[in-house]
Amino acid sequence: MNVGILALQGAFAEHGAMLDRLETEHFEIRQRKDLERAFDALILPGGESTAISKLLRDLDLLEPLAEKIKNGLPVFGTCAGLILLAEKVEGGVPCFGIMDISAKRNAYGRQLGSFHAEAEFDDLGMIPMTFIRAPYIQSAGSKAKVLAEVDGHIVAARQDKMLVTAFHPELTDNLAIHEYFLNLVED
Ligand code: GLN
């Protein structure tokens, strides 16, 4: 398996380090010609969704990636990556607009919005979760399945082969969420 990691801005290197630990091949997507490589899954990292969104457009990556995701390319979006995939964005503009969720940007406040929590994640048990100026999912439509909630707010969901987390599993040393994604890719 080979995973493409969008590497325009934000915490992309940390995802690569997680995949190294899981002995999974990966490469960085920085420009259009990187899409000539074959890949089986895509990671959209955390960072600043407005900046990533602008770069996706400027570099002509938005349309080809949207096409691949619509055609079933498995995708894992963390934090800003969640915002990029959401059909509706409160406090922002949809980017791929592909997943049946409504995301609220900077949902915990802009400055003091970083915190750590532990919560149940689907059938994995308790998972450590690091939030940095995170969004949460205000509502998930019927196509999406809620996977985790913290303080009554949805912080992870999946829809077909799309997985999103409001938190940053790549910033903890728990590999469970990346493993969960790789299982979803292989399913
Ligand atoms: N607040 C950022 C945004 O709106 C997301 C933060 C993150 O990815 N850690 O894009």
C-alpha cells in the first residue's frame, strides 16, 4: 500500500512518521506532478484550512484530488483536513465539500482552544486526543457514522472510505487511529 500525504502546509511530516512506524509506504503530495504516482489512500493533515484550500486551488490540485475522492480513493482528514472534506463549514468556506457533515471551525475558541482529552473511539476503546484550535462536527448527516464524541460534540466520523477526526492522532504516540484508517483502506 502507498499513501499520499498532502504536504502543502501543517502537520504532514508527523503523519509520515506514524506510517513509518506502521511500516506503510508513503510519499508527499506537493504539486500536480506528484499525482502521476499511483496511491491507494490520501491523508489531509491539520494546519490552516484556509491556507491549504488556497494552495490546493493555486497548485491545481483541488479538482484532480476531488475527482479521486469521489471515485472512492480512501481519505483521512485530521482537523483542518476534516474542514476540507465537510459539505458545510460554519466560519469558513467548503473546499472539497464531499462529506455529509457540517463542521464548525475554531469551535473551541481561537486562542485558548488547545487541549487534550481521552474518549471512546468506535470499537477501539479509549483513545488519547490532542485538539489544536480544532473544529468539531456540528451535525453528521445520514450518510456519515459518528465514531467519537467529547463533551457532547462529535469529534470523529466516517462515511464509506472517508475518515475524519477533529483531533490530531499524529501528535500522540498512539497508532490506533492510523491503523484503523489502514484497515478501512484494505477492507
Ligand atoms: N483552526 C484550523 C482551521 O480552521 C484547524 C486547526 C488544526 O488543523 N489544528 O483550519
